[in-house]
Amino acid sequence: MLANHALGRSASVKGYVGSLLHVDLSSGSIKRVPLDKDYIRLYVGGRGLGARYLLDNIVPGTDPLSPQNPCIVMTGPFTGTPISSVHKFELLTRSPLTNMYLCSNVGGTFGVWLKRAGFDGIVLLGKLSKPGYLAILDGEAEIREASHIWGKDCHETTLLIKKDLGEDVCVMRIGPAGENLVRFANVMSEPERSAGKGGAGAVLGSKKLKAIAVKGSGKVAVADEVKLRELGRKVLRLIRENPATSLNFPRWGTCQSTSLICEMGIYPFKNFQSVLIEAQGRIDAETWRENYVVKDSSPCYICSIGCAKTSEIRNGRYKGCKVEGPEYESLWALGPNCGIVGCEAPIVANMMCDRFGLDTISTGVTVAFAMECYEKGLLTEAETGMPIRFGDEQALLSLIEKIAYREGFGNQLAEGVQRLASRIGIASERFAMHCKGMELPAYDPRGVWGMALAYATSCRGGDHLKAWTISEEVTSGKYDRFSTEGKAELVKSIQDLRATYDSLVNCILAARAITIEVCAELMEAVTGTYYDVENLLRCGERIYNLERAIAAIDGISSKDDNLPARLIDDFVDVGAAAGKRIGKENFEKMLKEYYGLRGWAENGLPTESKLIELGMQDVVESIRKKGVELPAGTRL
């Protein structure tokens, strides 16, 4: 045992415990600090509140894998309340993959137990001298020795910590990939959820922190328990009445989208060289569920949707392989994007990624990029150690293990697509599928142009979770998906909305039923403070500006808001989007309009006047102190 601290209580605010756990791993200092009430008012919780504390602790110019890089865990006002599907938490740091701001929204039960243990969040600084894990047990926190756990996979780690502390603790942990500083190592959290893209697992690995285990028995105080129970019944009714949350996600999980995305001609194939237009009988949700799903997995805390499924291969060479998943993105990244059209290899690959602690999207996209380079002669077998062609399941599975342990060619793949392309040379960079260093997800933006802008302006690099425009562009009837018209406003509005949801810590799938209007009602019942929809969306806008200001510390600007040349210049070859391309002029038109709507300068940075308008004078001052001069206030 390295340190043990019994910590006093801070005065709570309704919906919040009122305390953060501040841990300096280098000195062993563990203390309770009060939650800043002004920060709560402006940034709510979760993603927004975590970003504000991240700004306070960032040291400009430092390596994300250095002890100076902070790591923040943050719950939200709804976490631990008796409302269905609103109990996620946010993990924030600077990414070793992108060298910029990173936020990850995580489901499961960890956030609830952290709040019940007496803390709204955790601020982690410094580095342990030897492997350890943080145990938080009903208001007491200590660093425990973890040399016997270091080197174990994520599943083994959970078992060993529960052996130490008891079966009723909830464990967030890293695997060998995090220990070996793979730049897209994830953090796994019970029950089998992850802080995926961006390499948060490597950040914890660099700090020699194997896991955080938490247990708590406290209760979250709310302003109006009677009203909240009434709203709880309303939420359950809305979930039951919505086909997505009552039928589709409970039965098919996120894989329900596969066939539709193929029909739209936007399901990338072989590193976005083409699109897959037929999923039926191979990777569609029906085939997956009928042949491989063996049970509904453990849902997130009191979630009445239950989107997670457990898959098992019952026959053949992969018999016995079992995993929670795969989700839509994992099935694509480890399947068709690598030229493998079927469920079994992605199931095995997903299982391996979860054990090793690897993000499935970045793993699949990085391997697919290497496969294309190999087939084009830009990589040789002498360099890769084996043939790595599209469709080769064994190559994929072998490379996953090599990535996790940085063995052979896996050491280069562990750096991610951007760094690998830089090493291979300029001929490969036009089809290196990333934005700002973060590997792209399973939607070809040439067939849905709003997603091109969403990828380019995402707060954490190439990502779909901050603005998923596909539903609006395709099914609402308001937009031409092959046009720039209205896309800047659409992307901005969804970004602000999702920043709000992530700060309330709502599940984005449940948001189909638990709308922003319902969230406003919940906020008043939980906190006792009146919020209307405009107030909440203003919080979302404020948070998105905060995140861009943080990114500016690492030099991010309009020069980085771009996409691979393949996605801008090349035409789609087959399917419903055949013959379509975005083109540089159209892309730049959307981007310029977007900056204008945001009130940002031509260089893509928030202006000081915009931040002050949003009530963020303190952020302006903090950014200045960190050596960054934002534009004064000239709009486009």
C-alpha cells in the first residue's frame, strides 16, 4: 500500500456531491477539493465540466505521455439518480495519438459508483514510481501496489482487483496496450465499456496507473424527489413509445444500421477505396444475431434499452471465442474495412482488442491502411514480417497482438495512421484515413457531405460522435445529402446539442426518446435550478468553444480542419453515391460558413469577443496565461 487517505466531505449542491478527488501520483498527495459552483453553472458536468478542469491543469508544450499531462474523470448531474439511461461519465486528457484535446464518453456503472463513493470526479496528475492502482472506497482513497497485475490483460486485471477488494467494486483498467504506450490504447470500464479513441489508455500507462477501482454506498441528493419520480415514469414511457429505443436497439444493438448504411452507398470498404453495397447474409444485423448473439449483455446502470449483446462463435476454427459486441463500428473496422466480409474474424478481433485494451476503430483503420500500402508496394514483406493483404484474417489477428506488445511491425502500427503515413512517405498520405491524427469511422462522407464537415471540425479529431448528421441528411427530407446547403448550420447545431448531452452524461442512443426538452425538465427536478432548452444549448455552444480554445494551446487551427485527399478529390465508384465527390471548393465553402456561424476567425479559432459573449472571460485570461493569443473579435 503506497498511500491511504480518509477524506472529509464537501458541501453538496443538488445533483452533485460537491467534491473532486485530486490525486498527485508523483507525490502521493490525495485530497478532496470542492467543486467550483461557477464552473457547474457554465459547463454543467461530464464533458463540459471536465474540459474546464482540464484547462486549469494543462501545461503547454508537454508531451501527452509525460507526467505533466492531466487526466480527468467527470460525472454529471444525472449520474446516480433514479432515471433510466443517463449515467455515463467522461474521461478527458490530451491525446498521445493527436497531441490535442481528448474527451471520451463512457457507459457502464463506474460513474455511478464514483459519485456514490463521494466524488463528482477525479483529477489525476503526475506519475507513480512503480505500477499501482487507485482504490476509492466510500470516501476513502488509496494507491495500492500493482506489480502483480502489471502485464495482465483487461479481464485478468478485473479479476485480480476484485480478489483484492471484493466482488462489489467497479473497475476501470488498462491492458498491455496501455502499458506499452500504444497511441490508441483504450481504457476498459465495467461492464465491458470503453473510453475508446485517442489513447487514454496510454496516458494511464505512462502514469504507471493500471486501474481505478471504486465502491460507494452514498446517495445523490436531488432538489425535488417527487417531481423526479414523475419524470422517471415519463422517461420510461418515452423509451417504450420510441421504436428505436424499444425495439431496434434492444434487439439489434448498433449493428441495426449496417444494411441501411450499405444501401446509402456510404459503408467504407478496403480503407475507403470503395463502398460495400450488400450486407445481407454476411454482416447484416439479422445474420449476426441469428448466428452469433447468445445473450443480451449487462446493460449500463438502470438502462431500460439494453443495446449491448454478447456474441459467441459456436463452430469452426474460432469456436469458443466470445465477446460483448461487436458494435457497428467495430464490426466494420475489423471486418469490411480490412476486406473481411463476415462476422467471425471481427468477433475474434474485437475480443482480442478488449483483452489487450485497444480501440477497435483505430486498430482496424491502421491495419487497413497498412494493407493498402502493402498491396501498392509501399510496404514490403521484409518490413511487415508477413504478407498483409486485404481479406487475410490471420494477418489481422496476428497484427493486433503485435500492436498491443509493440512487436516487430506492430511497433510502427502502434503509432497510428498519421505517423505511419509520415514514415512511409507522401504517396501514402492521400489515403491515410485520419483527421488531426484520429482514424476515421464507418461512414464515407462523399455520400453524406455533412459528415465531411463533422469529421473536420470535431473537437477531438476525426470522429462521428460529436455530430452524426446522417439521420437528418437522409431521412428528414430537409437536406440534399450531396449538397453544401445548410450543412454548416446542421453540424454546428448537432455539435452543440451533443456537447450538452455529454455534459449531462446522457446516452446518445437514449436521446432519441430523452430529448433536450425532457432534459430541461430533469435538470430543474435534479438541481432545483430552472433551465430551458435555450439555456442548455447555450451551455453546449460554450463547451464547444472551450474545447476549441483548449485545442488552440496545442496549435490547432483551420490548417488542421481537413480530410484525406481521397475523400475530397476522388469519386465514389459504386452504389447509391457512385459518381459523387465533395471537391475542395465545396468543402472549403462549408468550412467558411461554419466558422462564420460559430463567430470564429478565419484561422478557425474562437475570438476573445465570442468567448466573452458566452460568459467565458476567465477562459480568455487562462488561455493568455498559457501563451496563446486568440483573435480579438473580427468575424468573417
